[in-house]
Amino acid sequence: MTGIVYEIIVAAFRIYYLLIFIRIIMSWIGFGDNFVTRFIYDMTEPVLGIFRRIFPPRPSFPIDLSPIFAYVALRIIESIILRII
């Protein structure tokens, strides 16, 4: 039973990492307003928004680093959860 829970948690985090990566690519390329775009933004904004408020882009350095901080924080959270299981 623990193995199944472990695999589900790992898969959920991997899917979320993929959504963040897709959002980064979408921000570079620019996609229209459609269901997929809204879904990805709605799924990733709660986590990315936290880091965007903590580390807002500055005019002198306008690159949004929130995906990097979110990825690191999520990896730490994933590691803690998996150790508990």
C-alpha cells in the first residue's frame, strides 16, 4: 500500500513540475487565451504567485524567478513527504 501512495505522490509532483515548465515555455512563445492556457495558469499560479510576491521582478532585473524558487521549494516538500511515508 505504501508503494502505491509513494508512486502517486511522485507522479503528482512530476505532473506539477511539467505544468510549471510548460507555463515557462508558454510565456516565452505566447499563447492565446484558450482552455489549455487558462488551465495551466490556474493550476500553477497559486504556487508561483507566492514566490512572485516574495521575490517580485525588479525593473533592473525583469526576469521572473518564481518558477525556480517554486521548483526548489516543491522538491524540498516532495522529499519531506516521501521521507514521512
